Amino acid sequence: MRRLVLMLGLIVAVEMGAEVIGVQISYAQPAADPRIADLVQVGKLRMGVGLSVVGATKDPATGELRGVAMDIGHALAARLGVELLPVLYPSPPMVLEGLKDGAWDVGFLAIDPSRLDQVDFSPAYLEVDSTYWVPAGSSIRNITDADQPGVRIVVARNSAEEIILRRTLKRAELIVQSTAAAGFDLVSAGNADVLASSRPTLLQFSARLSGSRVLEDRCGVVEIAMAVPKGHAGHLAYISDFIEEVKASGLVQRSIERAGLRGFQVAPAGNPGSR
């Protein structure tokens, strides 16, 4: 019964809320669910999201935020019948900074057990490869080639790739920068050899530098989910059900296709995340 109610609610949200996946919406009915009663009463949903192809991108002409996370956020706010207030960060890992002052109600983050002392995760809605980008002329052809003495690999601070590589690198040097963009600049200037990030992010960087390459293999697979601060079990239960519904409805797949994203896959149904 709960699944049927949630599916009906999702249909109402997509057909009657803000514009999501190209569908015009006129209004939404607030959800009478005690798990999120406080959000409905406040009348707004504060959504923490980082700038990146994995999180949100900003239209250079209008400043509009777009992306899979934004589409999911709009659908959730429409279902609740509340205003969506994006809380923007320079990169996805920096979303965690918002926990210090309670800046957001739900956030979008890569799932990792090391973050479970700060947040709880819904099931994943996206899967994305973590891999390497190298400049023109690099002799590095695969992940193993990069893990050698003298090779300098750059990652964004607190990113999923930093977490993965701190566990797996044996010989290469790991260099941490504030964002993936800062890492791109470091490698482009010849001050590092490899940039590790999500495949979609690296494909964008590769298009900016002739002759550069994104490796075919991968150093890991990152699962992207919604997250809630610790101590909000009701919110977690509600958004976990919601995420399963947006995957099943095709909303996530349509969002990927509409954005023309490469390297993303919808996470399998029933994916439990790391709750």
C-alpha cells in the first residue's frame, strides 16, 4: 500500500509541481506524512548541492541550476508542496561543510562509510565511474600504470576519489586540491601527472585540452545518493522511499538523457546504499 501511495504521489509531483524533466507543473499537494511534517510546516526544502556534472551545473547566461540532482530536488519539493531552496557549494564534497551550521535539510553526496558519522544515506540513485585524466603525451595508459613511484595524482579534497585512492594507492604520490577544477589547472601546468575524478567530470576537462585522454578503465565506482544529517530518521525513511520511486518511474534516466551526460548509470532498484 505504501508503495502505491508513493507512486501516486510521485505522479502528482511530476505532473503538478515545478517544471521537472520538461513537464510544465502548475501546483502540488502537500504530503500528509508525519515523517516530513516539519518540512511541510516550514514551507521550504533546503537542498545542499555542489557545482559539478555530478551535482549541479550553472547556466552561464541565466545562472539557472541544472542537473540530475536539481531535477530530483524539484520533484521532491513539488511532492511536499514546498519551495525548493538550493544551497550551493563549490564542489560536491563541500556540501558536508553545511552541517556545521545546519544549512540544509537534504543533500547530494557520494556514499561512503567514512561519512556515516555525519549523515545517513538514501539508496543510491546514480552510479558513476571514478577514473583518471592525463594530458597529451602521457605514457600512462591504465590505472596500474599510474600507481608507480614518481607519479603525482591529484584529487579534490574529501571527494570519493580521495577516499578510494587513500585506500588503494601503493606507490604514487597523492596531491589534494580544493576542487577538481584546481586539480585540472595543476596537471595542465605540468605540476602533476594525473587527475582523478568522476568520468563525466573528466570528459568535460578532456574537451578543453587537445590531446588529453580519459582512461578506459576505472579505479572505482561511486554511488550518488541523497543524504540527511544524523538524527533525522523520519526524513531518511521518506526520501529513501522517494528515491526508489524516481528510479522506477524513469525520472532519473530521463534527467540523464536530457542533460546529455556521459558516464552515468541509474543505480539498481533496491540498492540499499550505506545506511
